[in-house]
Amino acid sequence: MANRKVTVIGGGILGLSVGIALRTYFNNIEVTIYEKELTLGIHASSRNSGVIHAGFYYSPDSLKARYCANGNKELKELCRKHSLPIQEIGKVVVTSNIDELERLQHLYKRGLENNIDLVLLDESKLKTFEPAARTFGQFLWSPTTAVADPFAILEQLTKNFIDLGGKIVTGKEVALRQIGNEIVASVEGNDLPTAQIVNAAGAYSAQLAQNVGVGLEYKCLPFLGSYKVSSRNAGSPKVLIYPVPHPINPFLGAHVTLKLNGDIKIGPTAFPVIGREQYSLNSRFTFSEAASLFQSMASLTRGREYNSFEIIRTEFPKLFTKSLVKDIEKLVPSIDQGQHWKKLQPGIRAQLVNIESGKLEQDFVVRQKENSIHVLNAVSPGWTSALPFGRSIAKLIAA
């Protein structure tokens, strides 16, 4: 019997994880990954914070909770096996008032439900874990949170995929269309000989899927995430320091992370932008992207969960170093305005908005139609979760 051919659209960490899983567990499946750029993973997969998340933020019934904890273990194992750089330094989550303390305790309970190694401690013990941080009442200690190098991991996964017999085609953009009961993939007008298609195109996955009638209730709302970095000094933090997530802003908030060389990173911003690759506010964007932003923001305004104007109001000042440092001072009073803060390579969080309900989609979203599978929402902790998440998609193909 001839081998089944699978086309994976998108050469980021998730596309590679799907390909590796297919080639590892199913010998009769040929896999080709198509990437529109000349290099794999140059967008979200290499522009993320490098934090390997523990998995306590996510609802126990979510796909994020299902895959993040195992992904944490597997990325660490990958780093150890191949001597890739990693720092298993842990993280503290701190509070600044009584309202945040209640949210911290809720976060701790969620972590226990997700079977995450997590400890709730009195503020008097904080200096034992992180002398530079400040908290109100209590704090969380997450020993399994770590920092790794996204570039190194991506290179290793690329090598693993090729060693397993996978094929990679770069610089080629894939289009999708439906013919009868079949989804057809094509490159430059030529149809690809494929039995199954996996759409893991990141910020463009929803757009591709909608070409074949999948996920029509969604729009992509890109958020610009940027960090500032400075050299460490004697009073610099030694572990990661995060605030309790904001009740309205759906992201984790500006926090302190460490680079592998010990430098201090603060951020990120989470400011809505127009383009899916708009890495600066003056970057080019298309008319359709502008229309999508308008529709997404209007939908959020009509919805009851998130206040789009409040998100803009709180996030816009963080685009400026002085305001960002002032925000971080709530967590780490010793952070210095006078330090030499430099910009790091920014990234885009391609967030799905349900324009019917006015909600930001908080979980991973996977849809199937005919001979295709579409990963519509694989935002954080998509990088941490990629290996087990990719296996789950591979099992859908092989079923």
C-alpha cells in the first residue's frame, strides 16, 4: 500500500511537532512542511519570551491545561538530551493588594486542579526565593518554570524532523480551496499530491481556514509584544517575577524574566496592532487587516468580558520605557529607571476574537473539515505545549 502524504502548512514549532509525531509513530505517512518564509520559525516560534511555562494559569478543562504541563517536561528533556541551553530557575507570582491576593489564591487552586507543582507561601518567606521582589500577604512559587532558547530548540526539532525522513520546502506559500468533499492545497497554482492537510500557519491559520469555510466566526486580532533588556547588577532578580493576571486584560501582565546570559528582561507589551507581522507601529499592513482589526475591536466593545478601550489605555503607556519600568517597580522596587534599557526583537500574539460573542478565545482551537485539520489559535503557551499538542493532531490524522 502506498504511503499517505500529509502536507503541513507552517514551519514553526507546532508544524515541526506535528511532523515529528507523524514520522515517529506512523511509518506509512510521508510528511512535507511548507513554510512561506525562507527560514523556519522566524515569527512567533522564535520571537517568544523563551519561558517554559508550568501550566497553572489555565482552566482544568482546557486544551492548554492538557498539554502545557507535559510540554514543560518534554522541552526540558529535549534540552537535556541535546545539551541545549536551559535555566531551571523557577518563578514567583506576587500581589500588591487584597483583591490581587484573592486572585492569587484562586490561581493556586487552579494549579492544584491541574496537578502542577506549585506552593502558596506567606510573604515573610519571599526573600528566601527572591529578595528583589515585593508582595502583599502571600506569593506563589512555581519551581518547574524555566527559560530556554527558542532558536536552539527550533534548530534541534528541524534536525529531528529531517533525520526522521521529513521534507521541508521554504519560500513557498500554500493556498487552500475546496473541491466537492475535498480540501485541495496548491503552491503557485499547482495542486499538491496530498491526502491530508494540517493548517498550522500561525497568524495566518484562520485566514487560510476561512477560505474553505472553517472558523468563519473568528477574526485575528494581533497584539504587539515587546521587551526591554538590561545588564544585571548586584540587586537584580535571580528568578522570574510575575504579577497576578489582570481581571480585564486577558494576558499575564508585564513581568520580569531572565535571559540565558543573565540579562534582565521586562515586559511584554500587549498592544493591539493592525498587521499580523506589524513588528513596529509604522510597519505596513493591508486593507483587509485594517478591516479585521476594526471588526474585532468593535466586537470586543459589544462583548461583556473585555473592555477594548481599557486594554488600550493600560497597554499604550508600556510602549515607553519609563512607564514600563514604573509598572515593573510594583513587583521589583529595585528596578532602576536609570539602567540602560534596550529594545529586544518584538513578537506578535495572534489572538482570535469570536466576533459573534465578543470574546477573546482563550484556549487552543482546532477544527476539522474533510481531509484537513486547522489549528486556529495556538497562542501562549503554544510554544511550551507544542510537542504533546502536535502529537494530538498527528493522532487525528492517523485515525
